[in-house]
Amino acid sequence: MRHRAKATRHNRTITVDFCDESTYFQVLSDGKAFVEFVLAFILALGFQLAHKPTCRGGGCLTRHSHYARVRLGGLTLWRIQCTTCKAVFTVLPHFVLRYRTMQPAVARDALIATHGGLSLAWCAVICHISPMALYRVLCAFGQHNVVTVLTRCGLPLPTYILADEKHSRCLAERVYLPTIVRGRVIWHLGYSASKSAAAFTESYGVFQRAALEHEPSYQVRGALTDGFDSTVSSMRTLFPGARLGFCLRHALNKLPDKLIGVSASVRQGLRSKFHALLHRCRQRKSLRVVALGQRLRHLAMRIATTVGEKHGERVRQWFQAKKAGWYAVLEDPQMPAMSTMLDQAHNAIDRKLFAMKGFHHPGGAQAAFLTGLAHLYNLIPYQRRALNAGQCGVEVEGGRVPTSDWMLNLQILTSGGFR
Ligand SMILES: [Zn+2]
């Protein structure tokens, strides 16, 4: 009940980096200095405050009221108010989490352990917090849409996307996580109890709505999938103008399945032929599509002569069903050709889902929990020896993060009071 009452109120909390705690206590006693500090911080970020819809901002901000947070040892928090629209913003210093007694430093350790694949229970042991507390922290960050956070980092909405669903389990039930990835960042990590096209459309629609809210003219130019029916048709419904491609690597891995009963070495040989074929078509700058049609016919013929007409026919039919998706990839040089990045994201998430028993209960806040995981995936920097070491996914994709501290970035970027 507590949660529901809060959700209806507009969250205008902003997390402000006061560098260290003593600075905060210094400016607390001086109203003018306090407002100036906050304004300078917002200006440096290049963010704007979420005023009321009728307000154009630009008015004055004054210190409005303060209150003491008993659970934080009586820490004084100030609110500031816009003199024009009367919107009130709660200023949270960086060393406090919204509605939580848990310190950011504790949450940071637990979240990084979680991100590294440690179970909620084990994270709780090493960080001296309850598994439920950690689960709730993740869900709290997950209340904020991924699209909002990523666009705050200056990333443009993705015009070419990878879309695919991850199969998982909630207790004994099968569940699906429709996912959208562009490069190294997850733009959507949804949750669906059904694998129907309608359910997937609903989930991917959450991403579309958030994107349109940010940019009403937003359009997807191309989407790459593995060819799963529900994913394909939900893409077609939501992004009618988009080119729909099928992953070429997925196609390569599927070919041997079409040749059941054929010896492994022969199947491998034909797969290499198919690989060379797709590779050569991708390299051609012009006439890629014409070349593909011709070469597919030749390959099917070759399969028929080496392993028999029955196999040849099966492969021919499969080519027929899938080739439009491969054409779509080859027609547009900007189209992603392989869903490798999405598979990597899914593998990373998979380890957490497996390790986290907290996820697996029917009454859980799965959507928020998964969004929280997506934030971690996007914002936690890669390890020392990794490619792009020290940078997070957002930075690798050309986005900017507010500070060099990922935890603080997570706090700032998921603040409800910024626009
Ligand atoms: Zn205002």
C-alpha cells in the first residue's frame, strides 16, 4: 500500500553531488548558497528541472521547506520551489538514497556483486543487508525507464535495433524477456508470461511509447531478429516502416539442423560454403541482393547433388521462407547483420536470473527488477582487462555520464525531478 500511495505523487526528487558530506552541511546553513550550489550542479549536467507542464522554467528557485529524516539520524533535507509554477523539488545529497536507510556505498557494493553474477543471498551475506533490501533497491532504480536514462546521457534513440526474447523461468512457469539492444546498451528489457505476438507487442510497445514521448517523430528504420514469429510480427505492428532482417549468424547455425542424418563433416562443409556465400554478398557494395538470390539457388542445387534431392528441397524451402529477411540485411549497409551484441546482453542477464532466486516468485516486481538490471548493464564500467575497460556501455556508444562514479550516475540519472 505504501508503494501505491507514493506512485501517484509526482516524483520531483533530484540527487545532487555535494562532493563530500561536509560541503553539504556547510551550505545547509546558508539558503542562498544552497540554491546556488544546486543550480550550478544542474547547469553543469546540462539537465533541466521537471517543472509543471504549464511552466516554461526560467523563473526563480527559492528554498521552500526542510524536514528531518529520522531514519537517517535526523539528516536535514531541503526542498526548493519554482516561484512561477510552485513545483517543489526535494534535494537529496549524493550520500542518501531515496526512501532508504541503506547508504549508497553499501548499495554500490551489493549491486556490483549482483552485476558480477553473485546471487542476492550471497550479496546480502558479504554486504550485511537482507536479500529483500537489495531486491528492493534494484526495483527502485528500475522504476525509471531505460529510455529516459539513456537519452539523459545524450544517446540518440536507436534507428537500427536488435530485438529478441530471452526464455526464462519464474518458478515452474516459462516466461519471456523481450529485449531491445543497440550496440552495447539495452534499450528495453521487458517481462512477459506469454510468448504470443500480442504479449510481445505489448512489451516492445513500452519502449516505443517511451521513445515517442521523448521524440514524437521517432521511427525505427531497421530491426534485426532471429526470425521468431512473435518477435517479427510485433516489430511489424509497432514499426510498420522498418526493414525487418534476420540474423545471418543465426541462419548459419540453423543450416546443419536442416540436414538431419547427414554426416557431421559433410554438414560442416556445407555450412562453410553457406558462410562464404553470405560473407561474399555482404562485401559486395552493389548488387548484393541479386548476388544472394543466385547463390542461394546454386547452393541448394549443390546440396541436392551431394546429399540427395530430399535435403536439397528442404533447404530450398527454408531459403525461400527466410531469404526476405536476409535480403533486408544486405540491402541496407546500416542494418546490423548479426545479433551478437544482443546475445551477449542476454548471457549477462542470464547469469543474474539464475543466481537470483528473488526474481522467481509470482508476486515479484519483475518488470522493475529487470529494468534495474538493464541500468546496471548500461552504466557499470567494464573490468580492467576487457575491451573498453573502464568505460560503461553508454560511454562506448558515445553517450556522456554525469560523473566518473557509476553509482552516483545511477542515482542522478534515475532522479524523478529532472526532465
Ligand atoms: Zn516552474
